[in-house]
Amino acid sequence: MSRSKISVYVLLLVLVLLMIAAPSMLLLTFAGLLFAILLSAGGSRISAWTKMSDRAGVVVFTLLIAVTLIVMGIWFTPSVAEQIDQLSDAIPKALERLEGWLNHYQWGQDIMARLSVEDLMTGSFRSTATSAVTTTFGGLGNIVIILFIGLYGALEPGIYRRGLIALLPPETSARGEEVLRRSVSQLRHWLKAQFLSMTAVGVLTALGLWAIGLPLPFLLGLIAALLAFIPNIGPILACLPALSLALPSGMAMVVWVLVVYVSVQTLESYLLTPLIQRHEVHLPPALILSVQILLAALFGILGLALATPLTALAIVLVREIYVRDYLQRGARSAASHPPDASRSAAE
């Protein structure tokens, strides 16, 4: 067995063992790498405009992000906090109204017999939900880990790239560099496309909800933008708070809210996303949904959130390593050395 195959098998074995022993660590590391790619992309733009070094560009871009978040926090925190308080007060009232409306119908009474809406507001449910969130994201500590991995990775990308390439045999190091470069490029294009899509969804949702007169349009638009990071499932989750707020105003407002969300998602899915993906990256929707279901079942919310970039990375690795290096190269090798010719030469 060649050294190339042995090295690949060893790397795969280590990866499988890590996935079994510490899957959260791998997901957090991957999230940190995504953040590093984001900082590196922004730093490269700044260094190209100002002619400064790439490291200085990353530092400037990081400071710009920090200053922007601080300014937004000072500017929007009072209004957002007030809107969150209003939302937390409105949702229980909306659930009570929903329960009363369902009790007017036999099928609604059957649903209530199986699942009591009051159970959703109990302390046990809240503690379970809190536990689920804290175990997947790991709280503030894991967020800090992601930030530091991203910052260190963006400031010193060469160290980690050379360390990874050093694990490969010398004869495959050039090919490893090429695969790594294409993988980072794929993730960078995906991040750009995702940012544009999230911004469009947030702005259009906020404008639509403001136009129909629903309370808290800014907060709901922000929620829609953040949850747009999770394709297919995120928009459904984003619609739930808006529907809860619309219930006290009657079914007409509920219908209008559904019209807004369906219209925004239709526009995003069939116009904005195809236009963005035409220039950035294209991912098969059915494959994304399958990976989301699998990773959500295995790793929870964090696996669901990272399913799409992991799919983008897996597509590059499968195409470059399995299809081109194994299948196509093996087919060319077999074509250049047919069995009959080898047998005749031996005779």
C-alpha cells in the first residue's frame, strides 16, 4: 500500500474518531473556520483598497465589525429590548387566544386533548428549551471560542495551511494545496451569497410587516434575516413569532402575515437566490435538506445551522478527491494500460 493511501486512511480514521468522541468540538472548529474565512475576505478587500498588509486588513476589518456592533447596540438596544418585552408579553396572550379559537371546533378540541397549549408555557418546557440551546451552542464560552478561532485563523492562515499540508506525503502536497484552495474559495462564495440572501430576506420581511401594520416589524425582520442562515427550515421558524403576534388581531391579519412570508420566500427562492448563486455557488436543494435532517438528528441546532456550509465543503472534496483523483484518474490509467495489451506484452 502506498504512502498516499496510508496517509488518507489515517486522516479519515482520526476524523471518524473525533466525530464519535467530540462532535461538538469539530462543529465549533468548523464554525470558527467560517468566521476566519469571513474575516480574511473582508481583510483582503481592505488591504487591496489601502495597500496595507493582509494581517493589518484583517485587524481593521475586525475593528470595523466591533465598532459597528457597538454602535448598533447603543442605537437599537433600547428599542429592541422594548420590542422583545412586548413580544414575550404578546405570545402567551396569542397562545390563549389560539386555544380559545381551537376549542370552538371539534377537530381543535381533539388537538388540544393531545397537546395542551398551556404545557408550552410551563417551567419544565422552558428549562428543556434552555437546556437544548445551551448544550448545542455551549453558551457564551463556545461563542468566544468561535471568535478566537476565527481571529487567529484569519491572522495566521499560513501556519494552519502548512500544518495541514504537512500531514500529506510530499508527492501529493501540491494537489493538497489545490484542493484546500478550492475548498476555501467555495466556502467564501457561499458566505457572500448567504449574507446577500439574509440581508434581502430581513429587509423585505420588515418592510412587508410594516406595510400591513403588524407590531414589531424591525425585530421580526431581524429574526427572519438571522434564521435565513438555515435554508428551508429557518423561514418556517421565523414565521412563528409573527403568526403569534397576528392572532390577537384576527384571522385576516394572520392571512396577511402568511402572504408576506410566503411572498418573501418565493421571491428569495425563485429570483434572488438563483441570481446570487449564478455568480457565487450552486447547491442542490434536495441534498441540503437531506443533510439538514441528518445533522439536526445527530447534533441538534448547531448541526442544523452548519449543514449547508458543510454540504458545500463536502461537494468540493468529493468532486476533487473522489471523482477526479480516484475515478477519473483510475479510468485514464486503465485506458492507457488495457488488459489485453498487458497480457500480450507478458507473453
